[in-house]
Amino acid sequence: MFSKEEDKMVNLGFNSITEGFDKGVNQALDFLTETGTDYLSQKKESEAEKMVVSIKELGKAAALQGMENAAVNAIRALEKLLQCSIEQKMQGTTVRVLLSFGAIGKTAAEQQMEVVARLAASVLGKSGNTAALLNLERETIAVAIGLGEIGKAVARIKFPDLSENTAICISCLGDVGKLTAQKSLEEAAVGVELMLLEMASAAMKENLQNTVRSIASSIEEVGKSAEEENMENAVFQAASALQTIVSNAGSSYLNDASIAAKVALESFNELDIINDEANIKKIEAIREMMRALWLESR
């Protein structure tokens, strides 16, 4: 339940979006950010999460309405709450904020609001590196989900092959993935590889050959980093993802992408990528956990 003042400000935000009134949206965002910060400082996590959800919904609504400044301000508001939730070590709120960046960025990408989508992806990329360095695995997985969802949305809009936003999502996922491998965060590394594969699948449907080639290269880099750390599940998933790209890209006449993925696949030691049932079960469990997290955040 919201307080009367909170309810009033949330309604102001949505009404202002309907009317295209930036000032009213920003007033609501400022109030929700300040209130959320206070709740976090008081360790009232459930109340803080309500503020996060409201800001996320305002950001999505602003993107749907084409209000770029309001959508950007929603992301900036969430950044402030993210910093506070990390300082207070409130994992639930931190994960919810990270997924909210992905939700706003995905909606913006679908509306072809490149600036907003790019900002959301960039914020997630920085956050992912920070989370991995701090050994915050669940938070890093949330970053991977958000980046992957934005990346898939960008591909489906049929931007020019390997657009700037696509390249940012691939680059950020690759960097986070390599770092998770180096930090022995195996579930997060697998999560990154799963999202890269989902991006590749979306790109192949749109015949974005250069995008698929870039993704294959990124998967290889994450997988090789995992191989150096003897992370069996992550190595297996990298090889499996590349094999899927080889097959699907070839059948879609994306020959260059298929060849690039095949060359990447051949760089792995065959002994490290035995099709083991335990690997498959573990990866499927990670996939289901990620799917549940995303569905809960939408």
C-alpha cells in the first residue's frame, strides 16, 4: 500500500505522461527517488522496492509516449537508488533496480528511442562490472538479463546490421562475461552466454550477419576465459551456443556468421565440452532462474 502522498505523486507522474508534461513527470520522479532513498536508509526494503517499481513503470510509460527526457530521468532516478541499495547491501532492491534498467531500455528500443536504450545498456554495463568485481553473482545475472533483453529488442527493430546500440550490448555482455569467469562466478558467466545466444537467435531471424558474427566472437571470449578457470558449465554452454549458431546461421544462409562460429568452436578443447547430462541440467536450472527473474520484474 502507498501512502496518500505517494499515491498522489505516482498519479501525477502518469497523468503528466498522458498530457506530455515533462515537469510533472520529473516532479514525481524526484519525490519517488527521495522517498525510496529514505526507505533504504531505514532498511525498509519492501517499501523501497515499491518506489523502484513505480519509477520503472513511469520510465516505460514515458518511453511508450515518446518522452525521451522523462525516460532518461527515470533511469537517472534508478541510478541513485541503485547506489543507495548497494551501500545498504540490500540485494533484493539492487536486483530489482538492475532489471528495471533492462525493462525501460527494452521498451525504449522497441520505440526506436536509441538514446534511452543506449543509456540503459551503458548503465547496466558499468553496473555489471562493479557487481562482478564485488562478487555479487545474482546482481551480475540481473545485469546480463537486462542487457540481453535490450539487445534482443534492438535486433528485432531491424536496425542496420550491427548498430551502435547492438554493439554496446554485445560489448558490455562480453566484458561482464569475461570478468565473471575471472572471478569464478560460473552461474553469471553461463547467464551471459545464454543472453548472448538469445541475442544471436533474434539477430539471425532478421538476417543480421555482422551482429551474429560479433556475438559469436564474444561468446568465444567468455568461454575461453571460463576454460582458463576450469569452469566446466560455462565452457560447455559457450560451445553449445556456438554449435547452435553454426547450425542455425548455416540454414539461414548466413554463411559468414556460420563459418565464424565454427572457427570459434574449434578453438575449444574437445575434452572440455563433452555433452554431459549434469551440465545440461545445471544450465537449464540457470535459464529457468533467469526467466523467472525477468518475468517477475516486467
